[in-house]
Amino acid sequence: MNINIFTKEFRENFFSNHFGKNYCHKPSLIKNLERIMNLEILDKMLSITNIWNNKNFLMVLDQQRLNFKEYSNINLDVTGNNYRPSPEKVQNLVSKGASIILNDIEKHNPQLLNIANELQHFTQGRCQGNLYFSMASHKAFGPHFDLHDVFAIHFEGEKVWNIYENIEKNPINHPVFTIDSNERIKRAGKLIEQVTLKPGDLLYIPRGQYHDALASKNGAIHIAFGLTYFKPIDLMGVLWERFILNDFMRKDIKLNSSKIELKEELTRFSKEIESIINSEDALKILENNLKNWPYEIQEYTVKDLVSKGIEYQVSSFVRLEKKDQNIYLSSDKNRVLVPDEYSNITEYIMKKNSITFKELKSEFKNINENVIQKCLDNLQSMKVIN
């Protein structure tokens, strides 16, 4: 299903007025979302119990995260004892107002994967989608900020989002940005707007913007697509090996160094860092990391492989020779006569780098399929193809 979120008009307005700056609410931006996610689809996904675990299936009740064992059972399978969410326990907690959070939800839904991919192309970021299912009047989280940009797409019910005035500057996943709930309430500042999301609405919240949300109707579903971007601090990690290869970086600093000597060490340290950072090698590494920063989202095409059949690689160490109206397969050690019934097929194959049964069947319509397959089997046993 193709969705048209990012029209030219939306792109121009979004990047000039909102991206990385302030929130953006676009009502009724996306149509027919009920075909991608709704309560029925959610039930079906939850029922695939073997894909859920304590990493991707979370529950929260009135701003308190529940222990996974409170809503799971031991599931005996061939891998041993594994805890899986219990439908009975989960639904009992939901009836009391608990929220369900499903992390990496896009990995289990091709249409959500398509949205994630579109967001990656749109922003050049890395995308992860987390689903939030909420009951009315029970808040999962108080005022907080995220470490990434959020594109919240609403699918079912209604939810009121509170947007607060303050924004933490460039927070990252580090203990220094771990703030308790009381401190977050203080730092969030004044409420500047309330936004009610309905199916088809999009809400963009930049990294660091304080916000919270509360379902106004039972069974509210939204998916928060989080987008992260490459940062200068990430460059330090990818250049780490260059620092290791630098002789100065590996040398010892004398324990009894004077202040003058220590200043000299810092001056040299600064020059060596500058040399590494300003090198062509560093520039190429940065360019390559920016290019490959979005996740490569791939889908399986097993159906195409089935119709195409096995693809055989033709050996480059075997050659075809013709002599006295016969053809031979030759290598440095052996020479084998090709039977007449396989000669045309073999000659065709040896002109290729790879071959499939389907291609041969199409090329030699007048030859019995069994003969073609027998020829392939013989060539494979001789390691002419593999």
C-alpha cells in the first residue's frame, strides 16, 4: 500500500518551519490507515505469541512500568523455558487501564515497514517504530522528552497530547540526561498547547521537546516512529581505530610530569587530533557513515526465487573445447567428452556466468525437461557448475 504523507508542500513547510525546531500537527494527513493497523490487526499480531518477549513487549499502568513476570507465563519449547506474555494476564491488566507498548513494531508489519522506510528517505535518519495501545484516562508517562525526533501517527481512538514550552538541548542516551519524574515536571515548563490526535493525524515532536499524552477514548493506538541522526559524537566512535593507529596516542605520559610538560602533551594531543580529523581519510569515513546511516530495510522475495529456481554459478576453471565435431569440457587436469544430447545445452551454459533451470527451459523449448535437469545434475557432479 502506497501512502502519500510527504507531498511537496508538506516537505517545504516542514523543513523550513519545524524540522529540529518545534512541533507540527497535521490533521487527517494520511488516509485509509485502518488497513495498516487497527484493533483487529493488533489482536492478530499479539496472538503470535512467540515473537514477543521482555524486550519488545512492555506494559505500563498509571506511569509505573510493570514487571514482565506480572503479565507473562513460562512457555516450554525446544529452546528451553522462555517467558512469553500471557493473554489472560495482559488482558486483565488492560481492563484495569494498563497500556501496551510494542517496540520495533515495523519489523512485524510490511506496511509499517514501508512507512519507516519513507521516513528514513524523508529525514535521512534511522527509524524505529513503537506501538502504544492505551485505555481512556490512564496516562502511561508523565511529562518527558525523547532522545530522538518523534513522528507520531494515530491509528485508532483519540489521544490528547500536551506540549510543554521547554526543550532539552540535544539530549543523548547517557546517564547525565536521566532525570526523575518530579524533576521532569519542573523542567517541562508551562503547557503551551493541547493537540487531540485522531486516526490519520500526524504529530511531529523534535528531540528534547517535553510532552505527554492521555487517551480520551478506550483503545487508542498510535505508533511513534523515532528518527535518530548521525552526530559529531558518533564520529569519535568510527574514527577510534585511527586514534589507535596513531603512535602518539599510544605512548605513555610520565607520571611525574611537570605542568609545562603536561601542557606540551595537551598541545601535541590537540595537534594529533586535528591531524586525524582534517585528513582525507576522516572525510571519506564521515561521508560513508552519513550515506549508510539509514537502516537498509530489506524484504524477502522467496516467491520470486521459487519461480526462478536454483541459480547455478558456472566455474571459471573449466573451458569448452571443440574438436572433430565433438565438444569437450577441459580443465588443467581432465578432459571429458560431452554427450550429443547435452552438447547444445552445455555450450549455452558455458557462455554464461550463472544459469537457472527456468532460463534453460525457456531457451530449449524442444528439449525434454528431464534431459535439461540431467545435464545440470551431471555438470554439478563434475563441479562445472555449483
